[in-house]
Amino acid sequence: MKQTPYKLIEKRFERIDTLRSIIHLLRWDAEVMMPLGSNEIRAAQLSLLDLECNSILRSKKTAVLLDRVESTVCNLTDWQQANVREMRRLWIYGNTVPKRLINSLHRAVTKAEVQWRKAVETNNYKTLCPHLERVVDLVREKAHHLAGKLGCSPYDALLDEYDPGRRACEIDPVFDSLKTSLPGLIAEAIQWQEGMPVLKINAEIPVARQRELGRAVMKQLGFPFEKGRLDESLHPFTEGTAEDIRITSRFSENDFLSGLMGVLHETGHAMYDFGLPSDWFLQPVGRDRGMTIHESQALLLEMMIGRSRKFFEFAAPLIAETFQASGPAWAPENLFRLATRVRKSFIRMEADEMTYTLHVMMRYEIEKNIFDGTILVKNLPEVWNEKFNEVMGFYPNTLKQGCLQDSHWPQGYFGYFSTYALGAIMASQLYRSIKLEKPEALDQIPRGNFEPLFGWLSDRVYCHGAKLSTQDLVQQATGEGLNGDHYLSYLKEKYLGTS
């Protein structure tokens, strides 16, 4: 029987996603298992797979099939129509940017990342600067190509790549409000916590024990280890598909909470991937709906759930048993206070829940100014230090504490940072909706029962895949659009005892 154009185009995109799943595993392996001397062959492998994905997207056959399907799209189901829409979105990104530019950008970010590592080791920005300038020039050129096709500004085109449909005009008023309110709240929280004594945990916890705890918590959360695993890496991350998810965390013998919170964060990412609609596996509409939604799932589990009294009522006995520890420092209330301590710090990745968003919004502001031409790449260290002082009230001591701490920009990830803060806002809205609509899901957490929580998330978020726009997904999940006021209310209630 002759296959329809729709079925034929599905097969082409299934091949792309299958190739992408191989890329995920190779990236995971590069961070966790690969010998150091295998970098060059791994780069060649990844480049070849990426080239094959682009070749399918850029082929004339794909273009012809997609045009034919769109001409009769009204005959398709609503899910199929959404799938075609997402195919077109991917096609635009795959065909709008010239191949020459894609290749040049790939070479530039490969070099820049190597130079970034050297710059971090030597605390010398001059090592990175010319390579970062090259990356910015190429990303700017890419943004102009995409902006013309998408009908938006160049910077909005960069935002759209990671957060479909998002525009700076939507983000700016939300961030402006937070920038006004957060500093005062942070000062109040620090003062409030001075009257809440905390017992420090000075014990060194072997990494093997921490991994054992991580696995035990993940199992209780419902992580399916028959299709996933937990490993250790320098930076926590999640890679894979719903059929094979690999997550990592970074464990420190002197700070077990940082490793545990990393496990929760990455498990939040993984549970979203596991929960995506299985009927649309390896199809564009079966993918996640962008990084704001993805970060909201990770931050909901790490911050709202994981750094809560209810969670530590469940986790404290498990922690004590796994670590063979006892005493008041290991009590649920003390662990909660340790996990929610507010303090200003240099490093985004080490920031507490209240100050983290300030770190992110500062980066968003800087990269916007880089792309509108008001900040030059060569002046980045000085600009960073001044803006950091404006936000935090003190200057970084070294470049490692300043503009060299993140790898995003050397890797060409401009337009990405805002999703961290937007994800935190959405997570607070989801948390509010759960409290109002299904409070019993939170009441079950001290008993180690997370099924009601993930059942609610599955119904409201996971099952929709990429069928809905980001804005529509937030609306149907929480009853309203993105609202920073709920994020501020959440922080006030948690850290200042107000309601």
C-alpha cells in the first residue's frame, strides 16, 4: 500500500530524532566515561551525526513532502497538525542559516570552548577574548538570518531557539519587577535567618554513599532505572530520550546537600522526558516544549519540593540510615534550614534560591546589550564586575568568580540564560496550582509517596509534549500566563514566613 506524504515525512523526522538520540549518548559518554585522549574522534563522530541530521532537513525531498502535507493539513488530526507545525519550525531553523555559517560557527565554538577552559585555568580573559568575539559575530549573523524568516528582532530569534515563541518584550517587564523587589526581600531574608540557628554538618560523606542516597531518592520519586541511570560528572546534566535517560550530579564529600539537590534537579528534567507522550516518540510534537518548561520541571522538584520541610521529613531518616549518621544536625528541620540558607555569592551554580534569579537576569541584560552593540566583548570583564556590584554590592575577586564562570557564551548559547529565571517563575506558579487544586499531593511527600505529584504534572504538563505553545501550556496548567508576582509571593511565604 502506498504511503501518504504525511507518513513519509514522519519517517524522515523519526530518522532525525533517532540520530539525535545517538548524539545524546555520545555526549553523555564524553562527560562520564570517555578517555581523555578520545576527544578528536568524538568530535568527528558528533559532527558526522549532526551533518546527517542537517542533510535530511535540507534535502529537497523533505521540502517537497512538507509542502505537500501542509497543503492538505486540514485532513489531519489535531496532533498530526501540531506535528507538521513543529516540523516546519525545525525546517526553518535547518534551512534559513547558510551551511557555510553553520560550519563556521561549529568550528568557532569548538575553539572557543577550549580557550575558555584555558582562560579559567589561568584567570586570563585575553586568552578567550578573540575567540569569543568570533563566536558573537557568527551568532549575530545567524540571528539576522533567523530574524528575517521569523519576523522578529535578531535577539528575539535567539530567544526563540531555546524558548519557542518567547520575546524580550514579554520578559523585560517581568524581570524589571523582580529586579526592583528581590534585593529588598533578600536583605530581609538574611536578617530573618540570623534568628534561626543552624547546626553545620562537618562530617565528610564518601561519594559512594552519596550516590547510594541519590539512587534511593530517585527510586522513591519513581525514576525507572530500567531505562535510566545516575552517574557523576563535573557539571550535573541530563541527556537522552524517554527510552534511555542518563543523569549526572556532582558530589562533594564536604557538602552532600549540593549533590543531592543536583540529583533532584536533574531528576526533574528526566521525569519530564519520561512523561512525554509515548505515541509521539521520535516525532517533533513528542519533544519537550523548550527550556523554560524544562527548567520549570527541574526547579519545581529541586527548589519547591526538595528544599521543603515536607521533603526533609521524608528524606532525613533515609539520609541518616544511608550515611549512618545521628544527632540534631541530621534532624529534618535543621536539614531544611541548611538547604534554604540565603547568602550572596559570586557563583551562579552555587547560589541559593533567592539570589539565583539575580545572577540570571544580570546575564540576560549583558547579552542583550552585546547584541544591540552597547557592550563590546573586549570590555566584558569590566562590565560584568560593575553590573555584579550593582546587583550584589561587591566585586568579584577573580575572573573565575566573574565572567569566566559559565561556558554558555563560548559555546554560542546566547538567548538561553533567561529560561532559568522564567523556569523558576513557572515552577512557582505550578506549585501554587498544586497547593490550590491538589494539596494532598504535597501532604503525601513526608510519607515518600510522590505519585500524586507526578500524576498532576503528567496531566498538566508532560502529556502535551510540544503540541501547545509555551504560553498556552502555562495558561492551561496554571490558569494564567507567566506571572512574576506568584514567584515573589512564594519566596515571601517560604523565607519570611508571610502568606
